[in-house]
Amino acid sequence: MSEIQPRWSAEELAGDAVSKKELAAFLQESGSNEFLLAHRLNGKLASVVKTAKRPALVAAHADLFATGQFRASGEADAASVKQAKAADPAAAPAPDAEAEARPEEIKYEKTLIKKGAGERFPSKGDRVSVFYTGRLADGTVFDSNTQAKGRKPPSPLVFKVGTGRVIRGWDEALLTMVRGEKARLVIRPEWAYGQRGLEAGGIPPNATLHFDVELVDIE
């Protein structure tokens, strides 16, 4: 699995395959509040569709995947928070208090395959090197970086962990691993590619994904 891929290709966005409303709705559902404010995408969807120019929406789509400014799980829509406070300020608890009162459900399972030799876990922002093989529930391999490419030996995927550069199931699980550890992950759709799936990667909607991952190094 490579870093998170754009929802639509440049060709799809340049043509009629994706409507302006569909693009705006995806950005509002996926982007963090800071991202939406920076791109002037906050507010009612109908208003955004009416006022935003398509090239600006296409540019925002590219920026979302380039920067990884995705909405955190449980992050409320800025407009929803504003409306709730206007209706009853006391009825809109602070996000931290709400999270403490209702701990988030873990949406992956991890099974140890091989113990690691390292002594520390990665911290958010650390660069990690990972070998992996990803499979669908029926055993179909949809991605792997463990095989040689011609004369080139396999090379691990390197990225900053815990920053949204990969699916959340990976970010969360790798923070619990040490150097040299190998594990099998079963990641539910909510922490993988969700309701949309990833057509370009061969991942259908609402797919539970199975990965064998090895944490090669932590920098």
C-alpha cells in the first residue's frame, strides 16, 4: 500500500465523470475544519457548490491528498458545532470532554507474527520503513512491496507515521510496534477506505482489509 491515493484521477476531474456537487461534498466530508476554512469550503453544501469554481475544487482535492489534512475521526463539522452552540451553548460540549466521556472504538485487530528486537515504539511524525502485503477478505492480494522488481531488490515503504499519510488502521497499529516486529492486521472499513473504497487500487466499498506488515526501521 502506497501513501493515500487521490479519490479521483486528473482525467476524471477534467471530464464529466465527477460532478461539481460530488467533488464539493467529498471535500466537506473528508477535509479537516482548518482545511475547509483555508479553501473556503465550510458552510452549506449548496452554497459552496454555487460559489466555488470547479478549478478551485480540483486544486483543493489535490491539496487534500498532498497535505493529508483529513478530518480526524470524531471531529465535528464546523457548521454543526456553530449551530449547536447557537441553539444551546451548554449542549455543545468541548471536543476533548466528549471524547473522554465516550472512548473511540478500536477498528483494527493485530496478531503478532514475529517479535521485534527494538525497544521503543514510534512516535507520531517519526519516519518508518515498512514491508507489507495487503489482501481482501477472500485472500486476493491487492498490493505488496515484498517482491523484487526486475533486478531491484524489494524496498520498504517509508513515510511519517501518525500523520495521515496512510490509512488510519496503519497509523494506529504501527504506533504499537517495535523495530523488527511483524504482525497481521485486520482493519475495518472505517479505518481503511470506508464506504467509497479505492477503485484504482482494487479495493471495493466497505472492504475489511488484511495486511501482513513488518516494521523494518524507525528514524
